[in-house]
Amino acid sequence: MIAGGSGAHSALGTYRSVARQSAQRPRSATGARTGYALSYSLFLVGAFASSLLVLRSGTVTVGDVATLAAIAAAFTTAVVRHEAVVDRGLLIIGLGTAITAILASFAAVAPLESVLVGLRLIMLLALLPGAAALVLTSRTRIVGALLAFGLGSAATGAAGLAQLANPALVISGSQVTAASRLSGLTGHVSDQGGITAVGAIALVGVALSGKRWQRLLALPALAATVAGLVASGSVSGMFAAMFGTFVLVALRALKLRYLVLSGMLVVPALAYTLSLQAGADGALNPIERVMLTLGLLDDPSGVGVSSSESRFDTYRTAIAGIADRGMLGHGLDTQSMIVDGVFPAHNLFIGSAYGGGLALALLIAWAVFRPFAGGWIWSQHDRLVASLVAVGSTSIIFAMTAPSLYNRYLWIPLAIVWAGRQWISHWSSIELPGKLRTPRHSISRRRQSQL
């Protein structure tokens, strides 16, 4: 027994030594790369402000500016420190996106706008995940990024709840529909649904894997976010949030005690929101919204077409357009992306194939699913891993029913997932002498402090 314990202690000591020697970039005692404090702070601001879409000048939001500044700061620091920053996959995605965007712009109604959309896609698909991998290099920082995004969703959720409680409240740039659907600080009820759905799962992830102070912030923020999701009336958002919750349960991260704790705050907020909806003119509760979406309830507006029907109509029209110009696409500008004279295709992959051609759709599919590759999901039994998978899955599910080509609430969460994949894969790939490998159990905070 003594010999076995000594051997285990020796192996663990060797593991720590190898871990320190294998780190290719300077790191602090907690595993975080040093010298990236500014870019990390800017990343948090960008993640938070990405939900506040009404704060904009033209098509550029405050969140865009902060995110671009974070990217610039991260890569500038990496270059100055002579650190390797090139990921071949991200490089191929970036160059491929540039080429396909330029080719698609020749057929665009507004070629310059189409090219600018291409530049935004390069930032979101290639540069953002690269910067996130440089900056989010510890458990604390990854959870911090999830919390920042979640707090942004809580802010717009609370604004939507305030609109519902006080119909006289006017938020510049916000949307209030005839059915009393409210967009908070996003500008559109669909964006409100997507942001609050992903934000709710991010906050659950923080409550499951964060530090005490992070949990104390996450739980009330979760209540505001869920209230905003219900007030938006977004069936796609509600379904995406339910799917994210299912992922957490399937990965055994969301236990009964966590559900009870979350419910103690979320249920009262949800009940309050439903009571406000009951008194609002034309407002539908979530069950009525689902029935209306499926065509099982008469549309109060008199349009007579369910939103699911209109979505499938955009799919059919877009697929016909892809058959005509599948190689080069129709253009990425707003007008060119309209498939039926009114709406763009409400699906990320169909819409990208219609606007930028099949090659762009394949690049986007690679960028979307690449963070989940490599087996890192199964290498550790940890609530943070489950939370990252759930957040990424929620954003993808919502993108299947919305025009999400360059939505920040799709690409920022996926960038955080990519950074988490890189961080977890780095430590779990270190081999110990003989047949011993990195422990496959939970990545405990104690071990992170030792690395």
C-alpha cells in the first residue's frame, strides 16, 4: 500500500512536471496565459454588449466594436510575444470565406455591402475563435466569458419584462408587435428569443461550474433571462433552450438539486411574466404561441399563415435558388438574401448556400461543428464540459430556424466552446510515462491551481 501510494504520488509529480514543460506559451499559476488581461477584458465587454443590439451606429453595434478590439489586442499581444497563433483550420476557413464572399458579390444587388458581410464573416468564423483560444485559457476565464454573455442576455431580458410591465415604456430601436411580443434591447423579437435562449443555458452552466460569486450573479440573471425569453414569444428560442437543458441532463450535469435551486428563482419570475401577459392586449402565452406556430390556432393578425409554414416556404424557395446558382450564390447583402420577396431563408446552412454558394455553406458547417470534434467532450466528466456543449448546441439549434448568418449570439458562444476545447484538449493530451495518462475524471479546481 505504501509503495502504491508512493508510485501514484511520483506519477502525479511527473504529470505536473510534464504539464509545465509542455506548455508552449507563458501561463500563470492557474493555467491562464499571462499578458492578455486587456484582450480578456475587451472580450468580456464584447460578450456582454453583443446582446444590446439597439446600441449601434448603422450596422455596427457597441458589441462589434468591443469584440473587434479584443481580437486586435489578442493577436497584437501574441505577435509581440512571438507566440504561435496560426491554426490551419481557421486559416482555411478565413481564406475560403473571403474567396466565396468575393465571388458571390458579383451577383449581389449591393456588391459593396456583400463584401462587407464577407469581412464580418471572416471576423466571426476565423478571427474570433482564434482570439478566444488565446485569451480564454483557464477555467475561470472560460466561465467568466459565459457569465458575461449571460449577463448581457439578462439585461435585454429584464428590458423586455419592463416593456411588458409598462406598455408606455419606449426603448429606441426596440420592437413591440401587435401580439405584445417584446424585443428588449435587441431590436427584434427573434433576436431576443435567440439571445435569451443561449444566455439562459450559459447562466445555468455558470451556476453549475462557476465560483461562488459567479453563481450568485448567475441565478438572478437566469430568472430575468427566462422572463425575457417568454416575453419575446419566440417558439424557436423556447425550443432551443429546452434542447440545451436536455443536453445538460443527458450529460449528467443537471441534477435534481440544481433544478430545484434554479426553479426557486425562475418559477416566480416566470409566473410574474405570465400574469403580465394575461393582462396585455393580444398577448399569447407560450402554449398559445406554440399552437399558433404549428398552425393549430387562428392567427389574431388575420394573416392566416403559421410561422412554421412561412419558414418552410423560405426553405423551398431558397433550395430552388441554390439549384440555379449553387456554385457562386446570389450575394450576401440584405436584399440578395431575400428569397421570397419578404424573408431570407430561416436556416443557417440553407441561407448561406443561397447567398454565398455551397462552398460557403460547407465552410460555415465546418466552423460550426469543428469545436465539438476531437473527443474532448468524452475525455473529462466535468460540468464545465457539459455546459460548453449545451451552450454550443443551443446556439446551433436556434440557427436552424432563423437567419443567423452573422448573428453574434451564434458565433460568440461557439468561439467560447472552441477556446474550451483547446484548453481542455491541451491538458488531457499530456501523456505520463508508461501507460499512465492524464486522469479522465473531473477537471477539479484543485488540479487547475496546480497546473
